[in-house]
Amino acid sequence: MSDRVEKSGLKVDAALAAFVEREVLAPLGRDAAQFWSGFAALLERFVPVNRALLAKRDELQAQIDAWHLARAGKPIDQAEYQAFLREIGYLVPEPAPFKIGTANVDAEIATMAGPQLVVPVLNARFLLNAANARWGSLYDAYYGTDALDAPPARPGGYDKDRGAAVVKAVRAFLDGAIPGWQAALEGGDCEFLVARRTGGLLFRNNGLHIEVVIDPSHPVGQDDPLGIADVILESALTTICDMEDSVAAVDAEDKLLAYSNWLGVIRGDLTDTFEKGGKTLTRALNADRVWGDLTLPGRSLLFVRNVGHLMTNPAILLADGGEIPEGIMDGVITSAIGAIGLAGLGKYANSRCGSIYIVKPKQHGPEECSFTNDLFDAVEDLLGLTRNTIKVGVMDEERRTSANLAACIHAVKDRIVFINTGFLDRTGDEIHTSMRAGAMIRKGDMKKSAWIAAYEARNVQIGLACGLSGKAQIGKGMWAAPDLMGEMMVQKIGHPKAGANTAWVPSPTAATLHAMHYHAVDVFAVQRELASQSTPGLEPLLSVPLAEGTNWSEAEIREELDNNAQGLLGYVVRWIDAGVGCSKVPDFHDVGLMEDRATLRISSQHMANWLLHGVCTHDQVMDSLRRMAAKVDAQNASDPAYVLLTGNEEGPAFRAALDLVFKGVEQPSGYTEPLLHHWRQVKKAG
């Protein structure tokens, strides 16, 4: 049990209290006693509402379960189904046409289009890498990945043949993005040229900058007829510093690290020292890039993703001894840290428009979005901030939100700066919401379902109808395979072509490569064209992806269970034993994929669904889990800190996996967090 201090009736972890008072409140000139008193009053107001909203989720789910059970074996009639969902309040009336009123939004969000990174806030090195990924070498990105259509680099140092292929590919990109760039190198005119200096030229296309570095003395530049040593692209315009799906934060110790790192990037003084290649390196935030009178930001504009409404955390206990809702704690403390930047107390400014950017995940419908709006009002009052200083990103990743998206946007219409689609969590919620309707199709077939196409299209169309273009981001989800950049370059251009002015990528290198897509596509022109198109209706969105009597062979069932079990175990063993919330995990075919709780939610819910409907048995699931435990052990054989799953079925990692499947039906909205937090706390307790 950690030491606690009492603050206005709250029992606060002593180290967390000291951090808030010394590192956050004192620089802001805020009275600590007044802050804690206001925090306690805020909790007294909002905790009961938070609990009621969670109870509403359970009530709606129980009614939907009962509806499906009463119609077991019958096809779903969409008219009847939608009437039922309206009757119980799952579907709400559409608001009258409106436009969002959000003001004071930075250009990276409102008027620029480019890649977005999501980074676990607990890892300082990754956090710094992501913040610094505003600019990236296209030469390096091509040379080190399969995005380049050329033989792999030969071992033994720099491969000049591959280097020549990189130069050829980059020249082709420059020719397409900025015609006339070579004339500019020779002192001529080019409509895309915005600045020149000794050693380089700066171009701009579709709002994004391209720097051509000239250095004939450089090892690369000396072999180039034009003396070009590198081409630097403006890459990750924005980065989400994540306190949710990509981290394992279960107690005060974890939350203190998360808040400390967030403060470090806001103040601009976060550093991290590490060993690489036999050398000790120290990483810090990049400075701005100066071109004479023109100064460009050297870092991504930062969002912070708070926790959703479900989880609580023992870092602060309420007067009755209960744990504080973690989302409320995040809202208060991350905003207070954000105020440090607004007050000019940091080395660099994050927002140049006086805003704090918070992404709010896993909200179910407009009532919960309205709750967030009211909460942020109260946080602004507590911290003495102007109304709507705190901006919000609404993740369209739960079924009740996507079905009521316009009403959700309306609930936060004067502070919204972001909507996006999250196929993974949305699939998990799709399975859980209709858990009792019948057996679901195979996981790999979900992307071909009618609901997913409608979901992706509706998100963009509704966002445009509500006036987000030019004021906010309309985003798309993650490319999960960081080693498959060639395939990413083929597929991910579909996101800007769909009208999304940002999309998630898994690494700074991926951000640099994906930035090329925004030079090829003028997203805002696409949005203008799409604005006149109609929005897909609710019927395809609410079509349930049921197998409808499909009889899979034993081999197909085994294959599906193995795929789910391997992904589940590969992720859980790192979360529980190592406290790693997101990492590149080898999949069933040994392809490294970025895994987080959203992918875990799908795997566990899918297995739970097939168990519930008799597609598979308890014994078949156990057989898959045991065989895949051996596979996961083999995949992690090179990690000296790895704890084996095989022969350790009473260990917290394997027991967490069992609970996620066999207790999956009863988990709230199918979320994995309650079980993960429990078993991680068991692990940390020894």
C-alpha cells in the first residue's frame, strides 16, 4: 500500500500529490488547498453521473441481449430492429443541421493534412521519437524499408546500389510533388519554393513542406550530380501521447510516470538516455527549424489521450474509500499540465493558439459526449481557463457513437477538433453488442462486412456535414504492420482519397512515407467534392455480421481459434508480465503487428462468441491456448526477461488469457481493461 495524504477528503498517493503541487500548481501560481478543494467538489458532482452512464450501458446491453434471445434463429428485420433501438434510447433523434463552432485551433489540426502518430506516454524514448517525427528523412525511410522497390541492402555498411535506387525513387517523388524543383536548385523560379539558404531549399505542396538538403561534402551528396545529401519531409503533423490503449497503467506509480512524461514534453525538457550500438545516447526534443524570417515547428503538435469513462484507479481514493474514475483524474491533471504550456512556462509552445488537445476514447453515444463536455467545462473553471480552451477529439469507435455520430458531435460542438474511425475497437463492440444474436463470421472476414464500409463512409460524410473541414481533423485508423511499408504505400493512400486529413501510422518512418500520400492527394479538394454526396443510412451500419448457419470444418474452427489464441497470448504476456501496453507482436504467421487492447478485445470477444453459440467447445479453446502458448514462448525465446507461458498456467498472464475468453460475455462492453488491470496488479504484487 503506497503512502497517502489527505486532501480535502481525498486520499491521494503521496508521490502523486507532491508532483501535482510542486511541478504543476506551484509554477502556475495556484493555491494547492484551493485546487484540491475544487477537485473534490468536481468529483462529488461528476462521479455519480459517471456511474449512471456506465449503468446505462449495462441496461441497454441487457435489453439488446433480451431482444436477440427472444428472436433466436430468426433473421433480423432492420425496420423492427431500428424501432426497438429507438424505443430503448440506443438510437436518438438526429440534431437539426448545424456547424461546429470550434475556435483557436492550430493549423496542424484545422487546415493541414498529414500523418498522425500514437505513442505510449510511459516510454520516454518512444515519446520523444514521436514528438520529433514532425520531420523525417525520405532517404532513410526508403533505404531501410521495403517501400523501396529494389534488392535489400547488402551487409557490410552502406550499399551504393541501394542508395542509387533510393535517389531515383526520391527524384520521381519530387518530380510529381513539386514540378520545377531542379530549376530552383539552379536559382530559377518555382511556384512551390518558399525559402532558400546555404545548404538547402524549402518547398511547400498541399500545405506540407519539403526540404532539399544540399551538401556536396556529404557521403551521399558527394556522389550526387546536384549535391543533394537528403530530402526531408514534414511528416507527423500531430502526435497522440497515449494514456489509454497503448499503455499498462494500473496504479499510482504508473500514472505518475505518465503524467511526468506528459509534463516533460509540454515543458520541453524531457530527455532519455539509452544504449544503442555500444554508445550512450541522450535524446531530447528538437528545436524549431529556422529559414531566415520563416520559423517552422520542429515537433509534432501534441494531443494527450485520456482514459475513457469505464476504469477507476487507486492513485486517488474518494472519501468513501472507492477508487477515483481514471478518466476524470486524467482530465484534471493532464489539463493542468497543459496549462503550463499555455502560460509560457515551457521551453517550447505546443499550441500556438492557446488550446489544450485531449482525445477522449470509448464513449458510447451523445450522453457520454455531453458528460465529457460538462466535465471539461468544470476543469476549465477549476484551473481558471477560458471556456473551450480544452479541445476534444471524439473517437468514433463504439457502435452507439457511430450510429449517433452527428448527435455526439453536437454535444461537443464548440470544442471538437477530431473524429476518427477505429476499426479494431469498433469490431470488438460490434461483436459484444450483438453477442446474443448468433455466431459471428470469422475475424478476417469482418473488413468485408457491410457495416464497416458504411461506418467508414458515414464518419467522413457526417463530419463534413457538421463543418469539420477547415476546423478539425477527420481521421482514419492505424496501419498495424510496421515492417510492411511497401504494402502500406499501396493501401494507405486510400485514407486521404476518402477525405481523411489525417491517419494513424505506427512509427516515425511510416509517418515520413505516408506523408508522400498527402502530396499526391489534395485532401481538402476531396472534402469539397464529398460534401455534396449523401450519407449512407443506418441499415448497412446496423447490419450484424452473423455467420447465419455457416458450417465450418474442424480444420477451419481450429485455425480460427489458433489465430485468436496466439494473438491474445502474445499480447497478454507482455501486458501482464512486462507492463508493455503496445508493441510489435509476431502474429500467427510470425509477421510483426502493432497490438494494443483493441486487437485483444476482438480476439477475446470472438472466441467468447463462438463458445456461447456452440461453434467450438471449452476443450477446443483450451487446446488452442496451450498449443499457442508454446508458439508464443518460441517467438519470445530471445528475450531473457520473458516468463514462459508453458508450464505456468497458474501464472497471472495465462490466467488473464483464460478469463478474457471464458468470462468474455460478461465483461462490460467486451472491454479487456478490468481483467488486465486485475492480473497486472496481481503480477506487480509479486
